[in-house]
Amino acid sequence: IRRPMTLGVRALVLDETGNRIFLIRHTYVPGWQMPGGGVETGETLREALDKELMEEGNIRLTGTPHLFHVYFNRRMSRRDHVALFVCKAFEQTAPRLPDHEIAESGFFLLDALPAATTRATRARLAEVLDGKPVSDDW
């Protein structure tokens, strides 16, 4: 039996100054990370991105996000891929309040990220913002 590839989206959301990034901390996994989630059957990448940003950050895109890269996430499975979008045109409709899924969220200065920011998040920031070589692995 061949199993299909699984696909997720992540959003690197930068504020209008380009100095702050939006991060979330889940209740069920450690660390601060970029918002995102799985792409459901029948859903486009953009629809999944829009859904996850609204669910996890009350963020509505007002411009076109830029697809930066698609990564292989071998830590999750041998079939998992993550599409990373850079999002600079958006509005936050309201602050995201904690609930059963999102423990905390907010915008953080790039030079003052939470200590528990995940390795993958830090690596993606270095690729997107500092021009570090892009890995194919998440």
C-alpha cells in the first residue's frame, strides 16, 4: 500500500517594520514556533495558510504571501513536507487569547526571541532573513 505524502504549511509573519515575527507556543508540544498546520483533503496551500493564521493568530492576510521553500520533515514521518510562506501584508483582527491548543502567542523582536524558540524556527529565520543556505530538511 502506498501512502500519500502529507503536507503542512508554516507562516513566517513579519510586522511592517520587518523587525518582529509572530510566534506561537502550543499546549501539547514544547517551544515557540511559527504558526501553521496540515493541509486538509481538498484544500489549497493558500486556504490552509489562511485557515491556520486565523485559527492560531487572528491574522488575516491582506497581500500575497511568498512561498519560500518546501522542506522534508523527516522527524515527523518519511512522507511529511512543510511549505514555508513569508507573510508581510496582514492585519491582526484581535490579540490571540490562550485556549486548549495555543498557550501563548505574540510578536517578538528578531534579536530577542524567546529562549525556547525551536531549532527549526531559528534555522528558517536564518535562511529567509540572513541569506544562510537553504536546507531541504525542516
